[in-house]
Amino acid sequence: MPLRVAAISFLNPAPLLYDFEHEPAAARLRERYAVTYTSPADCAAKLQAGTADLGLIPIASLTTELAIVPGCTIASLGNVRSILLLLKNSANATARGALAQVKTVATDAASRSSLAYAQILFQKFYAANPDFVEQPADPVAMLTSADAALLIGDPALLAREHKGELEATVGAQLLWLDLAELWREATGLPWVAAVWAVRPEALTREGMSAKQLTEDLSASRDAGLAHIDLLVEEWTPRIALPAETIRNYLTKNIHYTLDADCVQAIGRFRELAAEIDLLPPLEKLPMLPG
């Protein structure tokens, strides 16, 4: 039986999934993997429930029962663009001042990690503890009912493309804040959204080595990064963004290598989340051995 894979149906993991979606590599990988697509939160739910064996999951969803596969990640070293915090700012306050005054944040449920990052930043760095209310990813409706809106993934990218129209519709001065930049300013570390995680017993069941899994996933990422032009061509009809915006996002905003700084950032994120009783502590990150 192939490993059951839960993957994310957003733009940002497209390079990671390149070999799974393009021949001739896809035919070879279908012998070892069966891929389904869903949201980041649902990827984690399937993996934790044992209905998936391998998943691209938010780092907030890591547990001691899962193991991080080395090599690949979805991260950012600066401005990520796809995690957007919009604040109503009629008083024209500084970003720090406006963040400290936020009482309510409307957020969609696409990513548990992005929500956790926002909660950590507000509580640990801006001395605020707003209420977070789940809503559909409609920035106008979100800002009608809350002081701020947290947009994740493609909805955040689309909001940026229609900035003037959105501000005119909301009828309020807005602060456009990039959550990855706020995290980098606060901690000096990369922002890490997701990693490949596996149920180690599934590898034993299928007789697959950790080395084989790591090599397959890293090779797919490398192939994707080598074929950015093709990915831009494929994604331009799927999402209402200019081709150059998609290209810049995949090549400049997202960092796909799980290096030492990213591993440190995951540890720091989990440490801060545990300090505010948001997530259980992970004394040691569960890394899949090579």
C-alpha cells in the first residue's frame, strides 16, 4: 500500500509537490505515495487521526507521535506576503501602538500555526490579549465585526492585489502588516509555517526507509525550484494574480529548505506557545533520523 499523503491546496507548496504532479517522476512516485489535497489544518487532523501517513502540516500541529522529515519546509526569511494582519487604524498610530490596542481579531481556520503566531506576538511582544473569532476569509466582513483580520494563504495574496479597492470598501484607514516580518523583528528568526511530518510506524509498515522518504521529498522540491517558469504558467489561470507576483512569491517570499535557523525557529515558536499555555511543550523536536 502506498503511503497516504495529505498535502496543502495552496500556491506556496507547489515547488514541494512538483515531482508528485509532473511526469515522469509522478508515475514512479505513485508506486510509493497516494496524495490527497486539503487545508493545512485538515492535513494535520488526518495525520494525527492516522488516516494519513505523511502530511505537510503546520508546526503548531507537531506532536511527539509524529516525526519531522528533514530537508523541506515552507518558511520565509523576511516578507512572506501570504500571512497578512489587517488592522483598522483611524487614530493613525504606529504599528506597535495599534497592535497594543487590538481587542478582537477575525481569522479564518486555514492554518493553526498562523493563528498561533498571531497569539504569541500579541501576548509576548505587544502586551495585548485580543479575542480571536473564526470567520470565512472575507476581509470586508471580517473588518466589519473586528478590529483586525488575519488572512492566510491565497486570500492574503489576493487582498494585497486589491488594496485600494479593499480600503475604500472598508471605509477605514488600514495597517497592512506581514506576520513573518513581525516575527522576524521580534525574535530574529525565520518564520516557519509548515514541515513534512510522518508517522514513523507507517514507514515500518510499508518497508520504506527514512532515507528514501527524505530523498523523494527533497528531489521533488529541487525539481520544483528548477521549473519555476512552468509552475508560474500553471498557476496563473488558477489564482487571480499577475504572473510576476506568483514568480516573486515562489522565488523571493518563500524559503523551502529546512536549515538550522528554521529548526531553531520551530523550537522557539513551540517554547513561546507553551509559555502562554497555547500548545503543549515539545522538549525535543521529533526529527526523523537519517
